[in-house]
Amino acid sequence: MIEQNKKYFDNLEQLQNCSQQNLSDLEIDLRTNQYQNEKIQDLCFYLSKCVNLSSLTLQFGKNKIDGKGASQLFSALVNCTNIQSLALELSQNSIGLDGPKQIGSTLAKCIKLSSLELQLRNNKIGGKILELFQGLTKCVNLQNLILQLEENKIGTKTSDLASCLSMCVNLSNLTLNLHASGVSDLGLSISKLAHLSKLALFLNWNLFSDDGVSGLSYGLSKCPDLLTLILDLRSNIIYDYGAIQLGSSLAKCSNLQNLTVNLNSNLIGDAGSQELVISLAKCDNLLTLTIHLYCNDLLKQNLRSQILRTKRLVILIIFY
């Protein structure tokens, strides 16, 4: 008899001693256990028997898993053909250049996936990330996607991401964390995701200049269905022009209800900040707005009065 309640295990012995084929909702938390490939083989053996899983969470952060271990792990998941919700935390391992290919190959076979979270921070993936993106093209039922790819030196390969994601026609919620990944432009990529209702982009500590923000602004202006947007552009090299372009594009997102923009530690002056909030005041459906402008070239002035003309605004927070 298949068990409907979620099972939580923090060691392999617990998984070994249960009836694997009856599990439907499983979380395994093995973070910071210094697991190496040998232990991964044991886990894979048990996972291969979990043929009725619909929801799986694997927490493997801060272990010693390399490309071979990652390949074994994802090969075991191929048998779990009924998975609809999958969360994999493999941050701060060493899956390297071989890991993305195996992940992509496995995802391509999980055609029932509707929710996916991949945490791959600091894994030395580099440009090989494209092979993971290509696997996502087969996930046509995907609705919710979280990709934590920070500190991997991905660079320009993110331009291929949206080409792949655009084939996920049911995708409505996307979180993309590219902190310190060498990203400089996402404009064309975002423009292909017009069906999104919720978007969170974490692009802090990259190479975003005014040109990059201009491209990103173009992409956002092509997303008319956005209801919630979180945009983190801290610690880049954005001047007034970039802030003005960003405000102008967000004004075209007429359905926006919840907006958070973090522009801390850039080079934005009074002109850019004023034009930004004037443009945001044109978003008539905004309910909540949070703007971060710490550590820019601003004089202490009242920006609140510019934005308070927004008709439906309930919550306004400005840090500068």
C-alpha cells in the first residue's frame, strides 16, 4: 500500500529499513555528512526501488560528490518516472563539467515534472550548463522552476537558457539565481518568457552595466502577464541611464502587483533615482513596492512623494 504522508530521513539506514516501493513523498537530508561516491552507490540502490515517488527532496549540500557520484545519483532517478515535484540540493560539491549532462539527461525523462528546484551553487560547472538547460526542454508540464546557479562562472551561456525554457509552455513561476556567475546580459532570454506571472532574478555581483540593464529592461517589457517581480541588481556598475531604462520598462508591466528592486551599491544619482520612481508610479495595479538604493550617488531627498501617486499601493518601502 502506497504511503501518502511525507517521510523524512536523515540517514541511509532509515531508508534501508522502510518499504521503498510504497513511498510517494520523500525527503532525504544528508547535508554536511562528507558523503563520497561509495555512499552514493548505496543511496542509488534504494532510490531505484522508489518507483511510486511523486515528490522527492534530496539535500546533499557540502559533501564530496564529484561528477561520477552525480552521474550515479541521477541514473537512479530515471526509474522514478512518476515524479511531479523534485528538489535537489547539491551546492558546494564538485560535480564539475560532467554533472550538468547527467542532470539534463535525467530531467529529459521526468516528463511529468510540474515543480523543479535545483541548487547547484559553487560546483565548477562553467559553460557546460547548456547540457542541463537542454534537458529542461522535455519538461513540457513544468510550472514552477527554481535554479540556484550562483558562483559557477556560467557567463554568456545563460543566453541559451531562455531558448530552452521557452519550450516549457506551462512555466509560470521562475526563480533564477546567478549571483557572481559572470553574467552581463539577459535581455533576449527574458523576452522569450512572456507567459510568466512570477519572476525572481538574482543578478548581484556580476558585470551588469547600463547596456546590460537596457537589454534586461527590454526583456521585462515583453512580459505583460507578470504579477510579481523580484529583481536583485546589487553591486554592479549601473548608472542613471540604466535606472531610467529599467523604470521605463517596468512601467509597461501594467499588471504588476508586487515589485522588489534592489539596486544597492551601484552608481545611480539623483536623476536616475527620480526617473525610476516616476516611472514606477505609472504601475497603477501595484500593491507592494520595495526599492533598495543604499550606497549610490544620491543626495538625501524625498523619493516617497513621487511614488505615492500610485493608486492602489498598500505597502511602500524605500531604502536609500
